[in-house]
Amino acid sequence: MVDVAFLTRVRIFANLNGKQLQSLPDKFQPRRYQRGEVIFHEDDPAARMHIIVDGLGKISIASEDGREGTSLSSNPGTASVR
């Protein structure tokens, strides 16, 4: 369960008031992923928001020659939409 105290540290929620923050936790569905597991691909439709609560994430994009390039490393409290 994601709690309000955690959400206050997530940058995209920084300007929400207490009532708005209180309405958010029950809208989230916690998921666990294994190391190296792909969560979404570059061309997938944006269907949900991901917020890292614990652990690390990496967003990689293949270069034109097929090599992997890291475009973003994510830490707890980081959000991305996908």
C-alpha cells in the first residue's frame, strides 16, 4: 500500500493539498517486478503511471545501431507514465 507520507515526497504530487493527497493511495495497485524484468516497451500505449517505491529502475532506448542506451535511471519516489 502506498501511503500519503510517501506521496508527499513524489515530485509530481508536491503541489497537492492534504485532501487531494488523501484521495490517492487507494487508486494505486502495487506491483513487484524481478530484476531485469521489462515493465513496458517504448511504443506501448500509455495506460498507467509507475512510481518506484523501493528499489531502482532503468529506462533504456536502443540506439540506431541496436546498442542499448540508458536514458534515465529511476530512484524511489520517481514517477513515469506508461
